[in-house]
Amino acid sequence: MRQRPKRDVAQEITNLIINTIEAGTLPWRRPWKKTGMGGAPLRAAGVPYTGINRLYLWAVADHYGYGSRYWMTWRQAIELGGQVRKGETAEPSIYFNSTKKTAIDHATGEESSKTIRFMRAYSVFNASQIDGLPPHFYPNPVPEAPPTPSQKAAAIERFFAPIPADIRLGGDRAFYSPGADYIQLPHPNVFNTEDGFVATKAHELGHWSGHASRLAREFGKRFGDKAYAFEELVAEQVSARICYELGLPADLHESHASYVSHWLEILKADKTAIITAAAKADQAFNHLAAYSGYQSEPVEDEGEEADETAPVPACA
């Protein structure tokens, strides 16, 4: 019997992200609401996806025009009273696990063990591909009223005020100095909007989170002369996540747009790069949010799922 070739899930995910960027859309930029059709992807139980699953499934929903935020396995759809429509195609949702491997040194007879991490995937469908689910799995066509500026201002203050970053105002450049550990921003009144100032500050705080005394984020050994561009990719996703959580516009700042070509080079050269970037951005956001105790939609560890269908092996 002829075996079907294994799916290269990491490459599939990277290909979609590359195609989305080349079409002029950054898939982590979300200038719309957290609810209804614009919300981040959720598991069947309402728990948000994190890391690359959040980024990838959101991009897939955009690509195919899926309206629902919810994703689930074929088995979960059945258990909820639904039925995946004939001909619908599933998407991979990945998770990481580990196993221990024991080796024997034939010269000494000594045993040693090492932990091996691996990536696996299982198949999920969007609720828009499924008939008969309870009503809340489908998008509400009535949009929420937009928040008033005062509501946004209060949310901005609550999130940013407790972060103990050294932020200096003045000049015409926005940057983070890792050596001196401070952020330089132009004065708020030179920005077109207050939201633009906040988005730029969020980007630089993304960099700030990676300092050696905090998350100690380094990419030099892996990405060489593209390491700085990769760090920008992480910070850009952090800014987009903060803007999404606070309900702010999330336009790409023109000073960061020059990195898009570098990001494409990185993603095309390394199929796991976007997975790493999404995970690091999640880690950075959580670090910044912890200062204020900000709670987004509840999340759970993206480890092995207990009730999913049999996982599909993915090439590392």
C-alpha cells in the first residue's frame, strides 16, 4: 500500500503567512474589534489560541472569509450536535510535547537520558464550515458601539502606567536603547493621533521586554545579520497585540515598514521562524501585561490536547 506523504505543517503555516504579507496585509495587525467576526480565534470551549495557532488560524479565517471565531475538531463538532459540511478542508493546529530518550554508553555501560521536544498537529475546522452548532458559535451581525475616547484613555492608562520603563520624550525618533535601557519617543503632540503615539510606545516596550534583565531575548546566533529584523518582527507583533487588547487602531508605523522585505527573507529561509516569533511575542505581551495585572481573554497552556483527534505528524 502506498503511503501518503507526511504533511509539512510548519511549511504550510509559513507559506500562508508569506502569501498574506506579499498581498499587502500583516496578519498580526487587527484594527477591528475583539468580538464578532473580528475577534481572535477560540477553541470550542471558548479558550483563545496562543502563539502561532492564534496568528495562523486568524490569517486562514481572513483568507477564506470565515466569520466565526471558533475552531474545533471533527469529533468536537459531533459532540456539540454539529456536522462538518462535506468537502470542507481542515487546518492544522500545532502543539509541542516532549519525550525522554535513554542512551547507553557502550564503553562504560552508563545510561544517560535527554529530553527531546517535538511538534505535532491535529486538524480543526472553523464553525463557519459546520452546520447545526449552538447559536453562539456563529458571529453576531450586530456590531458593538465604539468605545468613547475617555474609555480608551482609561484603559491605556491602566495598562501602561505600572510598566517601570524609562521613557524619555523629545526629538524626532522612536527607539529603544538596550545598552542604556531606555526608550526614546517623540513628544505625543507631534503624532497625528494619540493612538499612534500609544502604538509606537507599545512597539518600543516590546523591545524593552527583551532586555537581559527581563526576558533576555537574543536571536543573533540563529538569524545572524537578520537578527535585528527578527527582533523587529517580534516587537511589531507585541504592538499589534496591545492595540488589539485595548481596542486601538493598529496601522504599521512607516518607520517599521522597511523591515517587511527582511521579514519575508527570514520566513522564506526558515519555516519555523514565524512560529518562534509568535511565541516570543506572546511571552513579551504577557510580561508587559503582568505589571498592571491586565487580563485578556483567559488562556491555557498550549500543550497536548486531551480530547483531540489523533494528531497528524509534522516535520520539524
